Amino acid sequence: MQVAMILAAAALLSMAAAVSADDCSNAQCSDLDRSSCAVVQAHGMPAPRTADGQREFGQHDGRPDGRGTSALAATAWIDAAERIVRVVPADIPRLPKSVHLALTARGCTVPQPDFFFDGTVNVIHGNFAGNPTPDHAVLCSVDGVSHIHVVWGGPNGCESEFEARDDSAALQTAAPGRIEYSRLIAATDAPFPSERRSESSEQGAETEALQGIEDIFIDKASTRHYCVRGRWRDAPGAD
């Protein structure tokens, strides 16, 4: 009888180990919703195992992640994602009425980085397509996913919504034990590295005079987006 009880206890321990607390597996996702699991996996937490026992992606809990810091507890990343500050269009000063209406109709809120800035950020304007009046670009968050949303100031332009990414993907550890939202957009005067230098100098000058939209992961890297002949083209930004 004692042998049977020992064998049964061992079987239960084996089953518990297969669904460990550090795995964001289907069993754990019964307690955390799927979006929470996505947050965990995006920031150094262990990912679900495949049938052969290998992790699909992510790092091991407690080991250094891609930012050179130890991965924090899963709940810390989930809490940080829930604490991202978002501003509604009605609370953004000096926003043109047409832009306000377009953002409100889309259901946009504007996420704010956890770095010190004087006033609302992620709302910019510039000459992105050669229109008679300024174009406006906003980092528009809808249901936890942000895209760059452009309200064009005239007939010229490119796709109005692009570069959609989970807001949780823009979280990073800024100091031990502190997680911050870090996505920022800005207008850039850096010229697009034109692929049309063999064309007329007038066309080339017109292209390079336009501004771009710089999509920044603060203190990490950035990508510059340029509206060139109706298409968004990318160029490396500052590291």
C-alpha cells in the first residue's frame, strides 16, 4: 500500500512540473488572458513549449534579456502594460478640428511615454507629402495596439494607417524594477536617401524637401518613414 501511495504522489508531482509556474502555457492562460500571455512572452518570459519540449520563443525567467537586464516577473510586465497613460483627442491642445474629428471617429487614444516631456507627445505635424496645409500624424492606440495615423492636409499622401504594433512591445526596463512605455514619433527633416538620383534634379529636390516621420524606441533605435510617390518608404534612423 505504501509503495502504491508513493508512486501516486510521484505521478502528481510529475504532472505539476509539466505545467510549471514559469510557463505561459495553455494551462496558465486559463488564469491569464491571451493578451497577458503575449505581454509576458514579449519581454523575456518563457514561452509555451512545443510538442518536442522546445520553447517556441522568449527567454528563461530570471536570465538576462535582450536589454541586458534580468527578466522581471510576468505580473510586472502585465501591470506595466495596464498602466500605460493614454490621452483622448479632446484633451490635446491646439489640435485642428478636422484632425480631432478623424481621431475620435477612429477611436484613437494617444499613448504617452514614461519619460519627462513638456506637454503631450506623439502628436506631430509637418510637410510629409507636399500638401498645401500641414499634415498631422498621431500615434493612435486602439484596444492596446498603436499605429501611426496620418490626417493629410491635401490630396497628396500615402496609406493613412501603418506600423501597427502592440503597445506592450514598447515597454522596456528603464531602471532596476521599473518598466516604462517608450514609443515616440517625431517629425524629421533628415532627407530620404533617394533611389531616384538618376532622375531630374527637380524631382529629387522635391522628394528630399519633404519631412519624414521618425518612429522611435526611446534610448534604443528608430526608423524613419517617408511618403514617396504614394508609398511609405523606410530608412534607418538614429541608434
